Amino acid sequence: MEYQLTKFIHVLLAIVAVGFNASYGIWLARAAKAPQATQSHVLRTIKFLDDRFANPAYVLLLVTGLFMVVNAGIPFSRFWIAGAIGLWLVLIFVGAGVYTPTLGIRSACSRARGREARSTSACRRAAAMLGSSSGSSS
């Protein structure tokens, strides 16, 4: 019973984490042609969802996954277990090392007033990585 409950929570966390991340592109595309205030709000909302829901769900995915492996007595040397842990590490590296800082830069650029703030190279790179969410990529 304990294993089944953990598996249910594990799958639910995966749905939450991936579902939230998948929705960001929709949010950004819909905000691309919106006024600056709307774009800023959308970027802050995405950052909030990422920080409060998606990222904690990814951490808890590791915890529940490791618990199930240990509880079931499956060796970590199994290919699919090692592959899952490797994939998790890659996702964490990309998310924490690339996407989250880029989202923060883009959000700061969106809040900044004035054309020169939006045209800095850091803002342009962040806009390109996030799909030009501000609607002005210059």
C-alpha cells in the first residue's frame, strides 16, 4: 500500500512539474503582443509558478522515485533507474542553470522602463532563449 501511494504521488508530481513547464510557452506566446504591463505580469506569474510549483515538484520527484527504488529493493545499477536519475540531473542543470536565471533576467528587463534597458545584450539573449516573450526583441 505504501508503495502504491508513493507511486501515485510520484506520477501526480510529474504531471504538475511537466504540465506547468509545458504551459509557459502558451503564456509567453499569448503575451507577446500584449502591452508591456501585461508582459511583465505574465513573466512574474511564470516565475512564481516555476519557483513555487514546478521546481519543488521536480525535487519531490527525485525523493519519491528514490523511495520507491529503495522500498522495492531494485538496484540502482538497472539501466532505466540510472537513466532516469541521469535525465533528472540534466533537467535540473538546464532548469536551474539556464532557464530560471534567464527568466529572472527577462522579467527584470520587462520591468525596466525605457528602450535602452530592453536593448541590452543580456535582455536580448534572455528574450531569444524564452522565445522573445516581450514582443520587442530589439
